[in-house]
Amino acid sequence: MNIDPKLDLVLTRELNISPEAVWRGWTTPELICKWFCPEPWKVTEAEIDLRPGGLFRTVMQSPEGEKFPNVGCILQAEPNKKLVWTDALLPDFRPVVASTSGAGLNFTAFIILEPMSGGKTKYTAIAKHKDEADRKKHEEMGFHEGWGICADQLEKLMKSL
């Protein structure tokens, strides 16, 4: 994959769960509600229509109770290998008029899963942005720390099931 460090953010982790477990955690709405944002934030709603053009929607809630809906479109879904979605498009590939994310920026997310020995997974999360300003804003919002915490929460949850 072509990564442009001026436009893209990348997080890579080794998770002690299988690609199948990671995939299940990413594609099951009730599971996403348990790990998808750093505590004490939480996801109160999730909907996923796992097909190109399908809906990827979450509602995040701040500790103060403020809700932030995020609506996006699935671009690619390869079970146990790759999930790609963007909030720059609505379901059925409809362009957004304005940002649909609580962050006020649009990006395309890639979740890439590679099997490793011992039932582990090389987990790579990539956020591709339209310009350097959005990339910088996302990084300053805590992309690496937040997405890292979420990866840890995902791993912990899926090990407990």
C-alpha cells in the first residue's frame, strides 16, 4: 500500500488474537460498542452493512453525555483480511455535503489483518486524509494513542469471549 507520511497516519500492533477474532470484533455491532473508543468515552450505537456501499455507523458518547454520530460507507470487506471504509461517502457511495464525523474531518480507514504464528495477528490501522491539515488535526487529536488504546481494548474483549 502506498503510504504518504504527509497525508496518512499508521498504527501497527501485534495482537495476541487471531485475524478471525479481530474481524469479528470489527464487524459485529454489539462488540464494536464495547471497545471502539477509548474509555471513558463509549459507543452507544453501531450499525454495519458489510458490503461495498454498505453503512458503517457509530455514535460515540463523551463522559459528559454528548453524542457524536459518525456515518460512513464501506468500500472493501475481505473477511479476516481487510476492512476499508470512509466517512467522506455516505452509504451507497453518496458524497457527503459536509463532514459526518464528530472530529470535523473526513478520512478513509484501512484495517489490515495478517496472520502470524501462534494465532497472533499483525494489525495495521491506516487513516488516509485529503490534506496535511486534516492529517495533522487527526494526529493532534490523539490518533496514535486513541487507536492504540482501542486496539488494546479490542484484544482484551476478544480474549474474554
